[in-house]
Amino acid sequence: MPALQLWGRKWLAATDDMVFPGLFEFVIRLTGLVLTALVYCRYYASTWECARGGDLVRAYIVGMLALLTVVLLTLAVLINRSAQGSIMNTRARRHVPAVLVFKVMLIIPEVCWNVMGTIWAFSADLVQCSPESFTKTVVEVMVLFDWVLFALTVFGLAVVFDPIGSLRRPPHLQNSEPLALESARHRRVAGMWVRRFRLIFCWVRRDEGCSEAFQQVAALLSALFRSTDLVPSDVLAGSVLLRVKQKRETRERRRLDLLGESPTPKRTVELRELFVDAPAWMCLERARHFLRLSMAAYGWPFVMYQYCATGIFRMVPHMTCCACFRTKTTLVMEDNCCLCNLAGVRYLSQVPPHDILFASFRNHLFELPFCVIADHKTANIVVAVRGSFSIRDVFTDLTANAEKFNIAGAPPDTMAHKGMLLGAQYIKKRLDDVGILDRAFNLYPNYGLILTGHSLGAGVAVLLAMIIKSKYPDVKVYAFATPAGLLSREAARYTESFCFTVGVGDDFVMRLSVDSVENLRTQVLEVLEACRLPKYRIILNGCGYALFGVPSRDLESTWRKSQVVTSTPRPRAHHGDCSLLAKDIKDRRFSRTRLFTAGRILHITHRKKSKADRKAGRGGPTYEMRWATAEDFTELKIEPMMLLDHLPENVYKTVDTVLNEQVQEIGGPSYRRGIIREV
């Protein structure tokens, strides 16, 4: 940071990004030099015995030795200069552009020499040597090796090429203000992302609404790092530094906990104590049961993901061969001829076939698979919505604009995640078209209605419940790992009466929203400015942190003495300044409305054992819990378990462990009956 400027354009690399690529090329070039030197020692004298072309072979070998030596010396200087100074100290690396230009210009003699070497090596008439004294295969191998090196150089330039990095102003913007130039660049970046999406995800283009999805996601990606001059390696280094910063803040919170001065809510390992004021339907045992049904909505891909070797054999008993021509007990839409998705639902849910009343596996933009199940165990009709499992689902997730959501009973001016709102409206329409809920309640008039889902499915289930609540006032939602950017704050409070959300550990999706990503951008800029280490050291440290954790000494030694990062969050700008055009990059906002996660949130985290427990060999509960608020999930955290804690099988394992430990630790079946309350 800032981006490297060469030949009148910016590149997707900075002056401190040449260390690792330079070392990689240095090793490759050194290997080439050693091999060329061996060829020189072994065959140079023999070339004098060639009948024709011996002088050409000698010239090629000597020329390659000279070129490789010059390139190696240039790379050594480039690596040394690029490793100087901290990320923001560009003056220490002021000679890097000049050295890099010289290095790139060496491509010209290399290409010329390779072309001549190719002609000499692969021509039948120019070089004629007896097999005993010299073999042409050696020169042919050298030429091919040199072309591989050239291809790697071209590939490196292509990777860091910025297609809109030109520093020249377009003719129609020569006299424009900086704000107009920035807006024009924003439109160009967004247009470039749209073209990339259309090319890479060509199969999505057939879906209705793909143009709107592509444009909105492109605008979001363009806006997040607009005018920040960050390159990809800066984001990587910033993520490592944020991990150190957050580890430092965690250590400080634990210190305050020991002193009794921490404002952090207390956690408990006792379910009975935690749920004492919760409604009867809101219990962890039932949440575990409905989480299994949420996992079942993923169908056969989830079975194959969990059981890579044996998944197909587990589903075979539940498949229906040639189902296209046979009568089915379940109304199924857009499954294959063997009903593999339905087989996955049956295997994962362990529900009899006739109790799966309806299943739709249509997966387009804003259209999610879901199934309707008659759950006799809890006397409920369950609508289970699938979470993200395809590229189309990712675009639904990333269509994250705040959309007006006018619905009966909801607070005025309610805003919701646009992609998930469209998904909820699609499921509502499909349910109405089929009339499956009316038919289900005709069959089971005393049953309740439960909506459940994981991740994207959880967010859609919450919004669907709000839509149908006027018709089904007793609807309940069991949501797992619900995304953060779902509802405006008052609407999120409104859902606490009918939605039970379970989150585990450092799950990043529960903290993922447009606002939290913009805060992450701000934090990246701040930690890069405060860091005293060069970028290559930060990335090397990051590899060590991934393997061995963050050592205590790095919590302080990473930062400048005069500029220590604090844990105080930056306040959000006022409504009038909260826009893409704010002068301060750290105040810029893609959305004017902050969205939050929904429901009453049970947050389960790993319990850190005390030194006394570890010394005495006492185990104790693995997890501790607390009732969290939506504001607790507004900041993204860089943690080792941030991805794993989101996976549905890990959420299920955590909930199952909590329930099993409660029974084992405190008193068997009688206690179990105390924590499992029936509706």
C-alpha cells in the first residue's frame, strides 16, 4: 500500500509485494543457472567437435549464463529493497519501481535469446553434432526450461494487472472535479465485475433476476474498497494484524473479568438457570431436533459431504428408481429421476416417507429448496429451508441491500436483506400455489407450525414467518447461525417473541453484514497504519499463528509505540454523511441502514478451563452459554474457528454435547426431564 504505479497505470501489487514472488523466481532462476553451468562444464568442450553449429550452441550456453546471472543479481536487489520499511513507509522502498522496470526490460533479451535458441535446437540443419560428443537433447531441454520461466513471468504480470488501473483521465473527464472522477471509476469497476460474473457464472445468466443480482453484488464489491488504494496482499496482511489486535483485546477482557470490572455479560453452564425465564417452546432439546430437519433440507449433497465414501450406499435404500414413471407418496418438484435429493432428506431426517408432505428442490437466484414435514414427535408441521450450497445461493446472500419490508404487525419502516426477502416471498408463493399448509392442517388440525433453517435458510425462515404470521399467529422459528444483516433493529426485537436463534463460537456468518464488512475495511486501514513490521514479516507471522497461535510477545511488539490500536469501535457517521461519497473513507457506507440478526439469541462458546481445573485434571462442561443481543454480532472477528463454527454438523455436535453433558454432570433422567419442556 499504496498500489504500485508503473507505465501510467496502477497494478494490483505494492512495492512491498516483491519479496515472496522474488524469492520464488530467485530459486527457479538459480536452479536454471546451476543446470546451465553443469551443461557448460560437461558439454562445452565437446561442441568444438560438432560438424556444424557448434559456435551457435556455445553462444547460446554462454549467453544464458550471462542473462541468468544478471537476472539473479537484479532479483536480489529487488527482494532487498522490497523488504524495507513498514507497510505505510513507502519512502524506504522508493527504488523498487526502477529496479522492477529494469527486471521487466530483461524479458526482451531473454525472449530474443530463447527464440534463437529454439531455432538452433529444433532445426535439423543448423546444429549437427555426433551423439558421442554432444546431444541436442540437452539444448532442447534448456530451451524448454527457459520458455517455462518466461511463461511464469507473463503469468505473474497477468495476475497483478488491473484492467481499470490507467492513470489517464478519459477525454470527457479532463476538467472534472475529483468527486466526478471517483464516481466514474466506481461505475467502471462495477461494470467490470458485472462482465466477470457474466463470463464466469454463465449458467446463472438464464435465471430471472440475474442482471439485478449481478449489478447489486458488483456495486457492493466496488464500493467496499472504493478509493482505498489497497491491494489484495494488504487485505491479507490486515487480516493477520486484526487477529493480533483482537487477541490483544481478548486478553484485556479476561484481565478485567478477573478483576470483576468487565462489562461482558456473565456466561453459565447451567441450562436450567439460563432458560428459567424463557417460554416453554424455547428449549435446547427441541432446537437440536429441528436442527436435524434443517440439515436434512440440504439433501443428497450434504450426505455425500458427510460420508464421502459411503454416502451413496446410505441413500440407496431411500431412492426410488424410475420415479418419473411411478406414483410417489410425496409431492416432489424438480428432483432427478431417482429422487436423490428426497432420499437425502429421508436419510438425514429419519422421517417416514409419507410424513414428508412436500419437497421443492428448485435452486435458482432467490429461489431456495425447502421441504414440508409432518413431525409427529413434536406435533408440528415443519417447513425446513435449505441454507447456502451453490453459487446461486451465494449471489442471494450477497444481494444485501436493505429493502423496504411492509408487513402487517411489523414495526414501521422495517428494512430487510433484499436477497433473503425475495427468497421468503418465493417460498410463500410456492406454498400458496400448492396449498400444502392448508392440506397439512386439514390432516393434522391440532398441530403447530414451525419454520427452521440454517444460515441463509435461517434468515429466509425468519422473514417467511413475518410474512405468514397474520395467518398463522402461533408460528415459531428455530434459526441456526442466522446472518447478521437481516433486519432493522426494531424489527429484530419484534422477532424475539417467536424466533429462537442458536449461534456457536466465532461463527463469521452471524457477524457478516454490509456494515460489519465496512467496519472491517476501516479496521484494516487502521491496523496497517499502526503496524511497525514489513509486510513479508506479517504474512510469515500469519502462517505461524495459523499453526501455533499468537504468542504473547507479538501482542505488543507488532505496533508502533506512538500509535497503538485501541478496541474502541469507530462511531458510525451521521445519516447525512453516511454515504459512498463521504470525504473520509472510514465514514463511507454502502447502505444507510444497519441490519441485525433476528430472534432471541443463545450464544454457545467453548469454556476456557482455569489453571486449577487443568492442574487437577478436572474436565467440567465443554461449553458455556449466554443470552446475547443483536449488537454483540456487529463486528467481524478473525478467529481460527470462524468457518468451522458455522458448519451445520458442528452446530449440531455442539448442541448435542451441551445436552449430553447436562445429563451426565447433574443427574440423569430426572434432570433431563427438567430441562426438556414440552409445548
